[in-house]
Amino acid sequence: MKNIGGVSRIIVAGAMLAGAISFRADAQSEFMRGDRMPYDAFDRMPKTDLEIAGSTIHVSFAPGEMTLPREKVLDWVRMSAKAVAAYYGRFPVEQLRLLLVPVDGARIRGGTTWGYRGAAIRIPLGRDSTEDVLRRDWVMVHEMVHTALPDLNYRYTWLSEGLAVYVEPVARVQAGDLTAAEIWQAMMRDMPKGLPQAGDQGLDNTDTWGRKYWGGALFCLLADIEIRKRTDNRLGLQDAMRGVLAAGGNHEKAWSIDRILSTADNAVGVDVLTRLHGEMGPKPVTPDLAGLWRDLGLKPHGENLEFDDAAPLAAIRKAITAPRAK
């Protein structure tokens, strides 16, 4: 979840949307009340500073017990931050406040990212979470990816959420935390959730969960492939978004969508993002996903996925998840 224009919007993923979060300590209330990051309360708390790729992440724990030692939780933060730094060539912001709030349960309960008083993330973390839960978690990387994109008008939430949905697994494959087969299989399963439904008016004008998250992710996938086609597979969406960061665009700044997309296009020397937004923003576009998966060389085989390296876009598929130099 990302904070858009000062208003929190609830994130993604089935089980996270079900049920209210139960808290054991009244002391936690000031850390979860309202829709804004409790900067003043955070700044009074003890912190552990993690140095990641030249940036500092200030980590604080709200009151509450946890099963795992804090050092194990900090390892999870480091692992996530390193994946994001590898994707962008550096960590997106120089300083990040990270507030972890212990809550009932054994999983991560979503997250929220802000930038209005400096980049900050709050994550409710199940007090009984295991090392395996943290290792498999996607929420921390998703929220950290938000810090790399300027704040946008709520109408364009699909870009901020879609980018985070798309970049998160790619970054984790590049960092060695997931396999390419895992994320392509997940894309084949989940990308159809982002296709237009009856009454759709394009990404800019359709405020549904599927279009906001998976419609935005589908936009990013199509942009990545088209950039690579037009640059002979030398450059991709990763280079375009590194260009936005290099131009000073991160979540502590507010930019228009036109500025973001044109800056990204300039970084790769082709106008893919601006043109694609012109097509998908104002009206519904339904790409042939079955044909796309076939061209990428994705072949489901029972519960597994096989790669066809002779497929027309197989080289592009490989390049998307290949580790990149800084």
C-alpha cells in the first residue's frame, strides 16, 4: 500500500483484506491510528540503523512481543533492501524510517508508504511470524519499491501500485531470493486479474482493485517487453525507472505522470511509456495474454512451468530477470 495525496489506500492480496487487525497493547494505538505515518512518535523511539548501499534505514519496533529475535527481523529488512537497491542501482532514498508494529498472527499484514515528511514505511508484523514467512514475504520489497517513484495524483495509483507489483518479484529474482520460474508462473496466474471488465474506461478512469494492481503490473510488463524490442534487448523498464531516480524522482517528491513517463522514456531513448499510457490510460486495452506467454516461451506442465528457449521473446524473458550491474 502506498499513501496517495495523504490518504491511505488498502493494499492487495486476498487474505490481507479479510478481518481486522487485533492488537494486544493500547500503547500501539499511536502507531496505527489514522492514515498518516506517526513521524513524531517514531522519532522519539529507539532505533537500529542499517546501512544499505550508501543509504540508512532507521528501524523501530512499536511496543509488543515477538517470537523471532529482532536480529532475524532485521535480516529480513536487509534482504529486502538489498533486492531493491540491486534493481535500482542504489537504494531509492538516502534516509528511510521503517516502523514495525507487532500484531496478532503469523504473517505480514500489509504495509503503507509515505513521503510527505521524508520517506517512511509502516508494516504490521505478525508476532508469531517465522523465518520462513519473512523469507517468502513480498510486502517489504513492495513497499520499498514505492519509495523509488514520485508521489502521484490518486487517479494514477495504478502506476505506483502496478510498478511495485511488477518490480518486486523481478528484483527478488535478480537478488537470488526467488527463481524465474516462480515469478513467471505467478504472472501467468495473476495478470488476467488486470484485464478490462465490462464498463472499463481505461487505467486512468477505472478505480477497481484488479485494474489498480494487476492492470498496472500488466502495463509495466508490456512496457518492459516493448522497450527491449526497440533497443535490441539492451535496455528495459529497469533502465527507464533508474532514469527517473537519477533525475531526482523519488517518493519524497510529487511529480505529474507525464513528467515521470517522459523522464523514463528519455532514459532509454524510446517513447514507449508515454505512448503506452496514451493507449491504455483513457480506454480499455485487452492484450492477447495467451499469445504473449507463448512468445515468451512459457509452457505450463502440470503444476510446473517449462521454458521454451526457442520462442520469439525468450531472450527478452531471460533479460528481464537477469542480474544487472550497477
